[in-house]
Amino acid sequence: MKKKQKILVTGAAGFIGYHVSKALLQRGDEVVGLDNINDYYDVNLKYARLKELGISKEKDVEDGLIQSEKYNLFHFIKLDIVEREELEQLFANEQFDKVIHLAAQAGVRYSIENPHAYVQSNLVGFVNVLECCRHNKIKHLVYASSSSVYGNNKKVPFSEDDRVDHPVSLYAATKKSNELMAHTYSHLYQLPTTGLRFFTVYGPWGRPDMAPMLFANAITMGQPIKVFNNGEMERDFTYIDDIVEGVVKVCENVPNTNENIPYYRLFNIGNSKPVKLMDFISCLESSLGVEAKKDMYPMQPGDVKHTFAETAKLNKITKYNPSTDLRVGVEAFIKWFKDYIGC
């Protein structure tokens, strides 16, 4: 029988963090969710995710660590990872076994408008998490990196062995920095760390600043969608359930002294089936039963033309094998979307 673990999930009110927390709870782990619930996008969506986890009253999240009304093994705390002393106190009090760190300031284009938010959350916040893991003997830190570190890499599929020295957004630069910082802590303090380079995640409860939600909203309201680079984009769209399965499996596979780089791993996690943006839009149109009005725009600063994950290394360690067909995934997303907006 598997021993119950106590796992901290940062960014638990976020898209991936919510789904990971739910999956861990359903398999019997004790989970503490942490999130600062910032207003980068509509906080109502974040509170709605928390409600699904049994954190039902907004005022409750101001009251420190609170118990879920739905899951006996879930607690939530509203806390910003840049608040070092409060974070240290949480780690000391709760004595976590493992940490899945998904909290970050997200978004490529927003990093051009508001760079300081990325430095605080993705750099200062990340070193706070590393320090807390180091001093509290965390057995495994799994953290979110991003496919954006590959920049405009011309070689496909993207491999973890590719050079990633030329990020094209500050967001990407902070994620590459996280990988380097984790490497240092693994080397100096034998802290087991695994970084996951996520490739375009979509599905129910997704972020409203990402293409699936932006497109679905606009199409539903009869407004034109913004199609950048005249639609000449490819993305390795990966359904949330496949991502969650991979994250949970990675959490169980702790790097050790037998690794090429002891205590340190880095994996791509994606679908390995790039989709043309216009084909993705076509799937949305089919599921919604409405043809989209399209406004074509040039390439935006910080964007990349294509992403394509090579996942052989992740598969070797965890048997990760994403199985959700694009049309199935889009239909599930649209079903949730219609329920959420009440149409």
C-alpha cells in the first residue's frame, strides 16, 4: 500500500495547479494548496476553481490555513511566495514531503509590459521556494518551466539537449533562470529537483488569457478573433489530463545520485503532435457550431512560430504517453466553457 504523502502545491488556484491538487487528493495524498490569487486575470475564475476544491467562501482565504469542505486532506492558504518569512513559517509548520511548484507570473506578452512582476514572482519567489525546500529537507521539488525557453529554435522536435541561450521574452528568460537556479541547489545541497517544460496546455478551467478561452469567448459573442502571424503558427497543444498524469508520475520518480547530473532532471512535457493554429480554430468552430470571424495580425513581440515537444526522456522514466485526441480535448473544453459561462 502506497504511503500517504504531504505535498505542497503552489499556484493551486491556477489552471494546472487546480487539476494537480485534485488528482493528488483523489489518490489519497494530503495536499496544502498555496496561491496569492493575484488579478493578472479574473479572480472569479480562481475562486471558482477553489470552490471545486472545497474552499467556498472568499472571505475564508484571508484567514490563514483553512480546511476544505469537500476534501478532508486539503487545506489552502492565501500567500505570495515573495513573502519569505511567511513561506518559511509555512514550511516549518507543515513539514511537507514534496513540493510541486506551479506558482509563477505567467504570460509571454505581459512580460513585455510588466517586467517587474516576473522578476518578483519568478526569480525572487523561486529562490524563496528553493531555500525553504533546502532547509526543510524536501524529498523532491517539481517545478514548472516552459517550452518558451526554446525561443525561435529552428530544429524540431525540441529536445532537452538543445541549446536554450536565446530567449525571446523576459518570461522565457525567468524560466531558464529557474532551471539554472534549481541545478545549483541540486549540486550544492543534494536537493532533488525536476523541471517540466510545459507545452501549450488546454482544457476545462483553462486560463482566460490563452488562445482557447480567448477564441471561444470571441466566437460565442460574435466578435472577431485575433489570429497572429496570419495563422502561420504551430503549437503542441496538450490536454490537461495528460499533463496532470505526467506531473504526478514525475513527482513519484525522484532523481538520485545515479543520474547524469545527480539530483537534477529536466523534461519536456507535451503532446508531441504540433497542430496548425488554423486547425485548432477549426476544431473550436466545430465544437461551438459557429464559424469564427478572423482578423489577421502580424507576429507579436516575444511570440514563437512553432513548438514541438520531444518527450522520449520523460517516457523512459515515467511511461508518459499522452492519449487525448485534439477533437476530444476541444469538445471537453467547450462543454466546460458553455457550462461555466452559462450558455
